[in-house]
Amino acid sequence: MFCLGLKVTAAELMPFCQHTQATMNTFQEYQIPAVNSHSIAVIGSGFSGTMVAVQLLRHAEIALTVYLIEANSRQFARGVAYSTDSDCHLLNVPAANMSAFPDDPGHFLRWARTREKNLLNAPWVTDFTGNTFLPRRAYGEYLFEVLDKAERAAAAGVHLDKKIDQVIGLSIDDQGITVTLLGGERLQVQKAVLAIGNFPPCDPVIDNPSFYQSPRYYSNPWKPGVLQALLKTKSCLLIGSGLTMIDWAVTLNHAGYRGTIHTVSRRGLLPQAHSPHAPAAFNIDPQAAPPSVRTWLHNIRDYIGVTGCDWRTVMDALRAHTPQLWANLPLSERRRFLRHVRIYWDSHRHRLAPAVAERLAELLASAQLFRHTARILDYKQTGQGVDVLVRRRGQSQVETLSVEAVVNCSGPESDYRKLGSPLVNDLLEQGLINPDPLTLGLEVKADGALVNSSGGVSTGLFTLGPPQKGSLWETIAVPEIREQAESLAKTLLSSLGRQLPQ
């Protein structure tokens, strides 16, 4: 064998070849794919992530790869909320207000009307108007089709790359952003969007948390298999009294569960029901007086007292103005709101579909569902189940609730230091993200750019939806997020050189 004119035997060359092959294998295993001229990673494909991807596909006129990454294949383009297969899980907003597009408010309603016959077969859907509360499952199908249509209609060179994998890390250097997936793949992009939505609840704080390792405890009610496990019991406890608890109480009853359902929460407030009403011409001028939670509450009560209007009209009228009002409140006033008003605000702001509210009333009246205004102190496992030790509000004695299973329905955790997410932990350790002072979400600028632990504004990392709750407060529902998604997509494209029309 000859190499560069030198005579080399095969035996002499073999060690070199083996070393070279090993080096190439290692390189192939760890090499980062070549950077596309323009690429954006959208991490999470619930409503937030799906609609950012849709808007990028709709507006891009440059060569662009959009990576849409979702760890759970069942939730792709649906998220947790809309991946349910139960028709008793209804939207909490009427169909007329659920369009995915801010510039086409009737889009969802038109889509649903093409499927009216099938939707009217769902339980509790007895008519079909803009005020109808449709199954969340149907909305998941709608989002999936919206994404599919945007992908097929995208301009030449604009590509959607769907990844079913978990993002476990993210790093930034002069070359851009490297996104590391659990499966070993690494993507190099120019921009990344954390569309990570809401996280599962954290375990309630008790002196001895060892019970949380028990097979009788379900920390995340939306994990597969929870319903099947609960249907085998004769009694259960649902921690919390909000929308998630009601979802599960209604789901159990609808699935034929005849056991006793207990619910425990410290205030015992249940979400209010929607009711048709005429719009109100109400607003609070944040510049009219020093911003104060007390003053603004008095303004709301005075308006209702003078006009005699339904309180729902006031809540709905304030919705578009809430982010500005929240931004004008000093941090001390925001904390006062969270301590004294939040629980009442949430129960009136996040309301139930009328059919769900009726079924909830039936469950309470039939004594299948028992509501306890109390605090959980401890759990004692027994041969038959779990003894839950509680102290009722305003009382000193300890009572015991005996159940066979406990489900945490207490609502999403928003303190990012407690989430246990590999990606979030990685970003926190690097200082690339920073929890907001109220631990409602993350520090973020008005355009969605994330703020790092040193106060610097990122040019590559962005977010929308629930992570912005600390700065916007009103930012977790479709009407707000659809506008954020469109605005963020245009911001990202402009930063990559796409000049959007004014």
C-alpha cells in the first residue's frame, strides 16, 4: 500500500485506521447539525407554542426552519388542556371568543360549524351558537388542523420540523443557541421560544412529606392512568377547589364513579359560573389617582352598586385593561393583591361553563362531593387507605378524613425554583432566566424577551403566556396568548431580517 509516495504495510496502517474510525464515531455521535441560515426553536406545543409556530409559518418570507418540540406525543399541538379525550371537559370560554387568530375572531366558530353534527352529540352540548361551550377535545382537533394548514401553506423554503423529544438543556454562544434534547440530538438555532405553559402543582407543605412517595398519592392529575386507578376506589380526596378539582369531580361522576369525593382547600371558594350579559362600558383610569388595590376595588363596587349591572360585565370589561393596571401598581400593592384579593379574583375571573356548574351543583346536592374548608396537616397510611388529618378554618381541633386515594388538584406551580424541570434548572443554573419578584413567572420584557439573572435582556430567548404572569397578570387564556403569539412571531422574523409591512 502506498500513501504520499511512502511504502506503508497494511499491518502498520491498521492502528491508525482504528484510531481514526473511533475518532469519527465519536465526532458523529456528538457533532452539532449545521446551522440553517435562519432557524427558530419553539419549546412546547400547547396553545402558546403551536400558535407561535403557526404565525411564523404564516408570515415568514425568508428561508426558515421552525423546530416545534414537544415531549409528549399525545399533547403535540394540543398541550395538556386540549389533549383530553373526555367530552365532559368543556371550554371555559364561549366558542365565539376562541379563535386562534386575533384578526379573524370568527375562525373557530366557522370551523366548529362544519362539525356541528358531531359536536351536538357530545354530552351537555344542546345548542350551537357563539355562546356555546364546546368540548376541549374539539379545540385540540382545531389547533392540530390550524398547524397543519399553516405548514402546508407556508412559503417556499419555510419548513416546520416537528420533534417529539424533551429539551433538557440550552446554551448560548457567539454562534447562536444550542438546544439539547433528551434523545441526544442537538439543534443550533438563532432564536428560541420557551412556550412552556403551566407546570403541575407542587406537593402541599406538611411536616412529614414521606406520604408523597405513596402509590395512593397522585401528584399530577393529568398523568396517564390516574382515572383508571381512581375508578377502583370507593373514596378519594381531591386537593384544591379550583377548575382542576372540578374537572376531576365531574370526570369521575361522568365515568360512573359512585364513591365519595372529598375536596379540601383553605378558603373553600369555588369558581363562579358564566351567565349571558350585556357588555359594560367600565374602565379604571390608572392615572386618575395613586394606584391602589383598595381604591380600584372601591371603584368596581361603586360602579356595580350604581348601575346594578352583573359583576361579570365589570370583570369582562376590565380584562383588556388589566395588564396596564397591573403594570402601574407598585410591587407592594401587587403583593397586597396576592395576599388579600387573588383567591376571590380567581374564583370570579376563571369561570365555569354553565353545564359544568350545573353538574357540580348536583354533585354537592347529592352528597357525593363533600367540600371541606380546611388545611391538611398530615397523612397516615392504613391497611385500607389513607387517613388525612385536617384542621377546619377557624377551628382548633383536628379531624380525620378516611379515603383510598389522594390527588393533587391544587393548581399549577409558578415558582420556577421548585419545578424540578431539567430545562428550567439548567437555565436557572446558567443565569439565563430569572424568576420575577412575586414568583408568578419569569422576568420578561414587553416584547417577550427574557431577562437574565444580571438584569440583561436576551436577544435570543423569548417567552409568552403563563411565564409573563408577573408582569402582565392577565396572560394565561386564549384571547391574550393569541395576540402575544402573533406579535412575538413578527418580532422574531424582523430580527432575522424579515421586513414586515407596517
